[in-house]
Amino acid sequence: MDPRELIAHFHLPQLLSFLHSSYSNTSTPILGASALLCTIILYTIAKMFGFGSQNEFNVEGQTVVITGGSDGMGKAVALELSAKGANVVVVARTVSKLVTAVDEMKAKAANIFKQKFHYISADLTDPVECERVIAEVTTWNSGAAPDIVWCCAGFSRPGYFVDVPIQDHRQQMDTIYWTAANTAHATLRNWLNPVPPSGQMKTPRRHLIFTCSTLAFVPIAGYSPYSPAKAAIRSLSDTLSQEIEMYNGAYTQRHRSDAPAADVKIHTVFPMGILSPGFDNEQKTKPELTKKLEEADKPQTPSEVAQISIRALERGEYLITTNFVGSVMKGTALGPSPKNSIVGDTMLSWLSNLVFLQVIPDLRSKAFAWGKQNGLPGSTPAS
Ligand SMILES: NC(=O)C1=CN([C@@H]2O[C@H](COP(=O)(O)OP(=O)(O)OC[C@H]3O[C@@H](n4cnc5c(N)ncnc54)[C@H](OP(=O)(O)O)[C@@H]3O)[C@@H](O)[C@H]2O)C=CC1
Ligand SMILES: CCCCCCCCCCCCCCCC(=O)[C@@H](N)CO
């Protein structure tokens, strides 16, 4: 509903008299507790919609590196950030797609005279290539390190565990986990390099962003080559979000001892299905059972996913989901990860844990019924 409509239907005097009549017989402690509860809920809702908070992800004039920036979600992120005034470098292997992405970014730029765009072709499964990318970006950026690095490279090769050749499982770990870990390693080695007090300049907070999948939270049969690599990224993200605090603590003392050049924040985005070239490709090998189990997913366009993720970064979120089902999947697996909001995330996890009491047995029984009905994959079904 349009918020203006809501306001139009809102009659304050009636509401006040209703509240007065319902509370006139209530004791003071109950009134106090209710007021406190309402305040907490309103505060949480206001926070969730970003009211009253400043932009935690201002990209105007910043230099951003996006791996996998030539296609799908990565390219959509590149276009959004270009429209917001960022300088953008896209990194992937295929040059032709990179050239197109740069042309599209130029067309979307907020101010083409101020912003600059670049591409680097690299296979990020190779850590040496990741070091080269960060060095090349720094040279291109007049000697300054990038301000934001967003790891989007990766694709999914679904299939049943035993049917997928073991080298394909290893390759998924390379393209999903290692492209992200190599990029993070090269980036953080650059960002966290100690700078003496005399060399410190006013540098805005830097952001390292991983792109995961809600499959890192919830298992779905047919994704065994992919989900473990995404779960590993989530674990890396959680560990780094703690480890980085040591550097951020040292940064507060930069006036008197060696410290990194800037404060650093880690984030991870967990999309559901994205209608990308990668998605079209994975549909070709995806088992029918997997398609059935992920029926609750209504894939989003790359630009929707990019816009929703950027808005969440602007609110300063850490683990980011892009729709309701994704949030429920996160809620059941939140565990020890840092929260975006203590009240909101705690309530979400209670709700999700109740929902998942039913969801996991349901997914398993669907798999069982599938085998009973269709037999082994590739074999002739019983008549
Ligand atoms: N599509 C989906 O349904 C979902 C995707 N995700 C994740 O979101 C991210 C984006 O996915 P999607 O939009 O589908 O992307 P696409 O598959 O459409 O594009 C993938 C991008 O990554 C690049 N890339 C792949 N391998 C490498 C490599 N070894 N080195 C450098 N670049 C590489 C590709 O370029 P090139 O091949 O030229 O190198 C391309 O730019 C991925 O991490 C994916 O796992 C998460 C949830 C759902
Ligand atoms: C109310 C809550 C109910 C929850 C039900 C759970 C249903 C599971 C949906 C699984 C969706 C998986 C999308 C991942 C996409 C992805 O990462 C791949 N396309 C790889 O690229």
C-alpha cells in the first residue's frame, strides 16, 4: 500500500481515544512494559527501512572493483554504482563482455567527465592474477588503492553428488570460494599494510563485499558441488568480520603508531535465484528434483538484486538478503554471525526456526517420494 494512503486512513483522535479506553483499566507496570515494547518494535521497523540513519555506503567519487562485473548481478552492480557516481573497474576473463560492460557503465554514468571506467581480464582462480588486479587498479587510480571491492565472480554447476565428476566439485570450489578468497587476500594485504602516522591521510571507510547464496544457509539436494563453497565464503566472512576489528582498533591510534590507511568493513550478500546468463546455464544441468525443491524461489532480475543489496549496504547491514524467503532462510542459520539488528534478527530467527521445523522434513520427504516415484536418475521409471 502507498504510505500516503496509509496516512490518509489514519485518524489520530480516534486512535488516541481507543488507546485511552483500552488502557484506562490497566496497571502502570503493564502500561510501561507495553510502551517499551512498542518503542522497541517501532525503532526496529524504522531501522529496517533506514529511517534516521546516514548513508553508510556513499560511492560517489569512490573507486570500486567488481569481480564478475561483466555479466549478471556483477554487471548490474557496476551499472548501479556508475549511476551513483563511482569510478568502476570490472574484472572477469572474457574481454568482449568486459568491453560491453564498460560501454554500458559509461552510458549510465552520473557525470562522465568526473568518473572513469576500466576493465581487467583475469582468471581469479589464480592468486597471482588477483595480486596483479589490485596492483593494476592502484596504478590506474593514480597510486591510490580501491575504496570498495565487491566479489561477484562465480557460477553454479548443479547435479547429484555422485553423478558430478569429482574434478568438477573441486572446480566449483575454485571458481566460487577461491576466486573470492584470492581477491579478499590480495585486497586486504594492500588495505591493511601498516602506514606510519606521518603517512596517514583522511581516507574514507573501505568495504569488502562477498556474494554468497541463501544455499549457504539451507541445503537443497542437487547443489552439493556449489553450496559447500558458498558456505565456506560465509565462514570466511564471519571470521574476517571479527579479525578486521583488530585492525580497526589499531586504526583509531593512527596518530601515534603504525596503522592501516583506513577503517574496513566486511559485508556478504546472499541472493536467491538471479535471472542471469549464469542461471540460464545452470538450468541445463539442474536435476528436476532440485527445480521442484526450489519452487519457493521466485528468481529476481540482476538489477533488482543489485539495487536491494546496495540499499542494504547504505543502511550498513552485514549479512544481506534480497527478499522475504531469503531472510527466512538466513534467520534459521544466523547462529553466531554478527546481527544487523538485535531485536529484528532475533525475532526473525525465532520465526524462521519454527518454519524450518516443517521445511527440512518436507524437503527430505519430497526427495524420498521422488526416488520412490521416478527411481534412480537416468533409469527407466517403474511402470
Ligand atoms: N544466478 C543465480 O541464481 C545466483 C547466483 N549467485 C551468485 O551471484 C554471483 C553472480 O552470479 P550471476 O549473476 O549468475 O553471474 P553470471 O554467471 O551471469 O556471471 C558470472 C561472472 O563471473 C565471471 N567469472 C566466472 N568465473 C571467473 C573466473 N574464474 N575469474 C574471473 N571471473 C570469472 C564471468 O565472466 P567470465 O566467464 O568471462 O570470466 C561473469 O562476469 C555469483 O557469485 C553466483 O554464484 C547467488 C545466488 C543465485
Ligand atoms: C517461508 C520460507 C520457506 C523456505 C523454503 C525454503 C525453500 C528453498 C528455496 C531454495 C532457493 C535457492 C536459491 C539459490 C539460488 C542459487 O544460488 C543458485 N541458483 C545457484 O546459482
